[in-house]
Amino acid sequence: MTPELCTLVTGASSGIGRETALRLSQHGPLLLHGRDVARLEETRVRCQHPERHHLWPHDLADLAGIERSLVQLLAAQGLQVARFVHCAGVLQVGPLRLLDRGAIERTMNVNFLSAVEITRLLVRKKINEKALNGVVFVSSTASQFGAKGFGIYCASKSALDGYMRALAVELAPAVRVNAVLPGAVRTAMTEHMFEDADVLERMQRDYPLGVGEQADIAAAVNFLLSDEARWVTGQQLVVDGGRTVNITG
Amino acid sequence: MSQPFDLAGRRILVTGAAAGIGRATCQRVASMGAHVLAVDRDEAGLAALLGQLPGTGHASRMMDLRELEEIPAAMIACAEEGGRLAGVVHAAGISSVAPTRLLAPRHYRDVLAINTEAALALVRGFQNRKVCEESGGSVVLIASVMALVGSVGGTAYSMSKAALMGLARSAALEYAPRGIRINCVAPGFVKTQMYEKVAASWDAVQREQIERAHPLGLGDPDDVANSVAFLLADASRWITGSTLVCDGGYTAS
């Protein structure tokens, strides 16, 4: 049986991950990852050609379980992953003194270490042949700057970007690896930030092009995965409506 | 954003249009439906390009970008003749390899004028309400990885390209309220005539070193043109003040 080549999108049950899946669904089969099967199913039916996409329900905080879960699924469904987009992410804002080890580990596992584990598996010939050719990590402008209460989130995204650069060099020319660094986009993950009227007002002031939409990020991911970006690797593409270059008081 | 990679009917000015990255950009955006306004000082090169562009509505204009004061006025004239612009790509550039001690002002004046100051004049020209479409537009400045790293002999070229990134950041903020986006593309070493000219001074070992420093190999002008097209199109509507490095992994390694 010829294996079916697909694009793996983690965090596809909501937010940027879901929007990315909808955007990429026109190009070919997807492997939609998320924790919640019902919400993943909702993403699938909203995709173009819903019947050709596959689901991978798993909690990426369970790092040790990724290998068994993913390897079994690929074998059972006759899939190989040609492209991998890591959108899964958690954000827990709070002062360091109030953070417990569990929250720290969860953030590092979901945002960063799961991407390491998945790429480690996808470059093994026994598991994925040599199918992998493109990787995009959805990082954050938080990988470049600090903010109160964001220590572990910033660390997880900086780690992701550092890993991205090294991986791009190690896997070239067979695999291109890049990151998209979104500014604040309104999603379920960030909704609590936008509920505060003061924060919303500040955001609107700080973002020269206004607060972004999930589709803006999906479009950048789509570009980096496409052949149009065939000479782009090891890069951080900032998509933030001009926020990080804005120091206007 | 139903057609995020469409440029149908949009008028795009491209400098350095007769060769290299500028030429590839003209071909790329024309294939996406844009009307190209090709600018260069090479008349024969412009005529040859115009004969090859797909689509209709293209025009060309001879310009010497060292005549900085004339650029905004020329852009107004172009807009009045052929319609307002939706985008500008500054691909014109000249190379410079010289030790710093030899960089008396007269030796880098043209490098700075064409690579950097012309970009500022183009932004000034574009923001004029007679030139830019009411809904805004996109400016893409071709910088270089030499803006991010250094090389012996590259002082003038590096500074001319690094300045573009500063220009893009601040001008992007100034014009964001009018829907004008300003970004840079920073290419690695691309197989163009300009590269051949610079590489002519290298020995075989140096050439091989440069090639090996690009994990995906040396670039093709089309590779850079594709990144420019992305920054012109609506797919990048939330990207401004930013630099897209298109270098085959050169700066990552």
C-alpha cells in the first residue's frame, strides 16, 4: 500500500491551529491534532474536503506518550507526514512566585518539547521514511521580548526558535524549518486578555495595524510551507501589525 | 481575504527592473495580475523586459535614482499618466567591495544614494495622496543578509542595506494609519549579474565557502521575487515594519 502524504497540524481544535487547518485543507490531506475529539471533529467538517482528513487526539503535555500514540496512528492509517505545523500552545500568565512546577512543565511540554519529540519521530526512516520536507512552528513575538507574568511562556517560545534555527541547518536541504511569530491575535487562548477594557484599549493603541486575525497568521504559515518559500529556512517571520517595532509612547 | 495572493489590477512600481531580483519581481507580480511600472536606467533592458511580461497594462520609465530630488515628482507624473500605485519595490542596488580606509565620501556616495536614499525618496513619493491608492499599499525594500552580518570589505554595502531596515521600521509606524505597509526582504547570495561581479574577485575556495554557507545552496532571483510578492499581496496584510530573510539558511547557520 502506498502511504498517504499528509500535513500534521497540532492544536487544530481551536484558534490559530484551527484557522491554519482550514487554510491548508485545500492543498491535501491533514492530520488534525488536538486534545478534544469533538472540537477536532468540528474543525474537520469545516475544512475543505472533510472526508480526506484524519484526527490525532492526544494531550501533548503527556510527552512520553507521543511516540506510541503517533507511531501507532501513522502505521494504522497508512500515513506519512510531509509537513508539520506546530500550533499547539498554552499560556498561563502569572507572577513567578505563584507558578507551580506542574504549570511550568505543562507550558514547556506543550509549547516546546512536544515539537522536539514530534520532529524527532518524523525524521526517523522507520517511522516516516524520508517524507518530511517542511516544518513551521507557530512561535510568538514573546520569544524576543519580555512581559510581566510571561516568563515561562517567553522561555518556551525562545526555546522553540533556537531549536528551529539549529534544526533548519541540520536538516537542509531536505527539510525547511521556519517560525511565524504572531503578535496578539484574538483567540480562545488570549480571550481573557481582551476582556479587560484597559488592555484592549492599550492593544489598539500599540498595534499600528490593529489587533490581528487568525487568518493573518494562517496566511504566513501557508506561505512558508509553499514552494514560493523554497529558499527560506531557519527564519523567524514576525506577523504583528507593527507592534514590536513600535516604541511610540 | 478571499484571494490572498492576487494582485489583479494593482499597479506596482519596481526599481532595478531590468535585471536580477528586480526583473524576477516584475515577472512574478505580472503573473499575479499586477500592472508593472518598470523603472531602471538601462533603456534596452527595460524594452526587453516589457516585451516579455505576461498580462497587460505595463509601462516603463527611465530613471537615474541618484537624482533623489526628482524621484517623488516623477512618481506623481507616473500616477497622473497611468493611474495610482498600490505598491513599490526597491530592488535597484549597487555592490561595493572596498576596505574601510578607502571609503572617502566620494567612494560610497552612489552606494548610499541608490541603495538607501532612493528608498527614502520612493517612500516619500509613494505616500503622496496623488500617488498612492486611497486604501493604502505595500512598499518592499530589498535589503540583504549583509545588513545582519558583516564581511571584510563590505562596510559600505552593509551600512547601506542595514539603514533600510531602520527606515522600514519607523516609516511603517508613521504610515500604518493610512494602510501603507513597509517591509524589507533580506536575501542571501543570489545568482545574479551583481553576484557574479562580486564573486569575480574571489578564488575557488572563497566561492565554495560562500556556497557551503547556504544550507539550501545559492538562491535564484525567483526565490526572492516570491517573498516580495508575498509582502505585496493581502496575505501579509498584518505584516509591517518587518524583515523577511530569504537566504537558504545562511544566517541560521
